[in-house]
Amino acid sequence: MHSVKPGPANQSYGLQVARLAGIPAQAIQLAHQKLRLLEQQSTQTQGDLFYEPPSAEPAAPDARLAELDAIDPDELSPRQALELLYRLKQLAKP
């Protein structure tokens, strides 16, 4: 008997499910080899999946961001704010 518990599984059962679903044995063997290779690589170093290394050169400033940074919203009239909104919308178009 098996039971389901909350939390992550300690292994994937995808290959067993594939075998039960009738996937050809050769495909399952290739997948098993690939899985072993990936498991070996993951035990060597597991980096942060969401870490993005800094680029060698700083990114060019976005024209929209530069324009937004230069704005003092408290100094804009409603008409100026509307015109600015339309101008920024034009900048956002590809």
C-alpha cells in the first residue's frame, strides 16, 4: 500500500508512468540515461535557479524610464499629465 503525503517527492516517477503508458522501451532507456546524467550534474553544483549574474556592461537606460525619472508629478497640470501619458504610450509601442 502507498499513501500520499504533503511535500516534495524524493524522486520522479515519470519514467515508470511512461512505461505503464506504453512508451517504447528504447525511449525509456534513453530518458533514464539522460536522467542519470542530470542527477550527476545536479549533485556537483546546484546553483540558484533565479540568480542572474551581472552583465559585463551596464544596460542602456530605457528612454521611458529616463523620461519618467525626470518628471515631478506634483508640478504637472492635468493637461500636461495627459500629454505625458500619451507620449509614454507612444514610446512603449514596438
